[in-house]
Amino acid sequence: MKRLIALLTAGVMIALLAGCRKQEASAQIFAMDTVMGVTAYGGSAEKAVKAAEEEILRLEDMLSRTDPKSQVSRLNGSDGAAVAVDEEIVSLIREAGTYSQATGGAFDITIAPVVAAWGFTTDTYQVPEQADVDALLAAVGMEHVTLAESQVTLERGTEIDLGGIAKGYASDKLEAIFEEHQVEHGMVELGGNILLIGSKPDGTAWRLGVQDPAKPNEAAYAAIVQLEDAFAVTSGSYQRYFEQDGKTYHHIIDPATGRPADSGLTSVTVVTDRGSGSGTMCDALSTALFVMGEEQALEFWRGSDYAFELILVTEDGRVVVTKGLEEALMETKESGYTYEIVS
Ligand code: AMP
Ligand code: MG
């Protein structure tokens, strides 16, 4: 018996030592026009974070719209010719097309020339003439894109902008890297795109604050949700905008009008469990559902085959949360918002 206790104690000691030795690593990276944070605990955390940094830079090189050497830039400058590109980018464009189809065109990477006309691509903001926007809209739509195995053809005038999906895609790549390095707990924040691995190292859930869109420059939250092993992506009109003549114009464009979506929402957060959905899916849907507005977004949620939950923040001061997040939701009393659970 004594021996058993001694053995057990030794076992506990080893576990404790292993606990002490749990690797922890983190990094901050400026890429894709935003600040990114990567933190990992356990497994080969240091290697995981290093690989994550390299991966983010690799994806930026491939997907950037402003770097003239990126594959996206080569496609956009192709003037109607077929361009040989990596299979990886072909499959990302193909996936973007499926979200376009699923959302009735609310998500559409060919919105690129219109985004540029408003100055969001180069930070030279302006309100374009509607006639000019209408002319550009003629080349918007996935029907203007032809995909082969490792070749893409954009019709003349058509361009693509993967800004609405790239960070979500990057979070999927980082999930695979973290898995490969046996990271036990981790958090990745790619400018509004969150990936949570496991729980926090202390075993409690991560707390995700949904930015209060009315106070974009403060640590103010419209809601807090407790999550583990999840992706959570927020699209909001407060994330990038400019003002002209007392009016605010933001960066999420409604492909139906070519103008910033005016749908009554100030932010949309899409949440999915790891294993049920992906960061790419959440990213595409958050952009699309922002365009759709509350009513259509909830209708889409009810009827969709995609597995996800929503937190909508409305212009009129409500936080609308779908049933699956009811338990996870922590209302923030001081926020001034009212909370509604919908099913
Ligand atoms: P997100 O922050 O993920 O909602 O993506 C917004 C970015 O995606 C914008 O800065 C544009 O580059 C691009 N974008 C804007 N409107 C759309 C749209 N309707 N569909 C797809 N991408 C869009
Ligand atoms: Mg998006």
C-alpha cells in the first residue's frame, strides 16, 4: 500500500513537473492591414507560433491586393487573359463562389473594383458617382470568373478582392498548424477573426468581447460570450470607414447597389464550433449577413445547412443572439444595449 501511495505521489509529481514545463509562446504580427495576435500553450507552442507567423506572411504575399507581386494582383492585372496560379488560390476562389451562391450574391469577391472606387483599397477615400459605380457593377458577379485546376480567367474589367475571407482562411491554416504542434490551449486574433483552441490554460472558457460598434476606439463591449474550441468572426461598419459632408461611409459594400450596406446593423459576429465549421465560412458569412440585415440574416440562419450562431448588433441599440449562444452569453449591463435571444 505504501508503495502504491509512493508511486501515485511520483505520478502526481511528474504531472506537476510536466505542467510547469508546458510551453507558452505568443507573437504580434502586423499583416493584412491589421494587428494580429497569436498565443499558444502546451505541445510545441514555440514552434507553432513561429510557423503561424510564417504562414500569415505567406498568405499575405499570395492574397494581397496592394502588393503588385501577389497572385491576386497578377489576376487583377490580367486584362481578360488566363493566368496560371497555385491550386490553393483556385480552391479559395472556388470556395468564395459557393458562399456567393449561398448568400444570393451578398458575399462577392468580384466587388473589388467597387471597393476600390470608394478608396478603401488604397486609403484614398471618396464618394464615387453612382453612374461610375453602376458601370463597374456590370463586371461584378462570379459568372465573370472561370476556374481551371491551376488557372484563373477574369473577364476584362472583373477583379477580385479576398479581403472579406482572407483572415478567416488564415485562421483555418493556423488551426492546422496548432494541431500539428499539439497545442493544447491557444488564441489567434486576426483583426476581428478569432480562433480559440481548447479552453484557457486554467481550464475555464475564453471570454470573447464583441466590440461595441458605437465606441470603436474604447475597450467597450456590446456583449461577452464564453467559448471554447471555436471560431468567431466579426464584420462591422466601425472597422473601416470615412466621413464626408457629415455622412459616414464604411467598407462593406452591398453588391446590389455598389454602396456601403445600409442594413440597420452595426456588426455581425458569426460563431461556429471547431469541427462544425471553418474560419473561412465564418468570415464569408459575417460579411454577407452584414449586407443582408437583421431579418434576412436570421432567415438565412434558420434555413442554412451551415452550422453557426449569430450575434447581431443593431443601429437601434439591440444585441440579437441566436439560441445556441444563450448559455454562452454574458450580458454586459453597462453597455446600454438590450438583449434578445431568437430561435
Ligand atoms: P470583412 O471585414 O470580412 O467583413 O470584409 C470586408 C472587406 O471585404 C472589405 O474591406 C472589402 O475588401 C471586401 N468586401 C466588401 N464588401 C464585400 C462583399 N459584399 N463581399 C465580399 N467582400 C467584400
Ligand atoms: Mg468577412
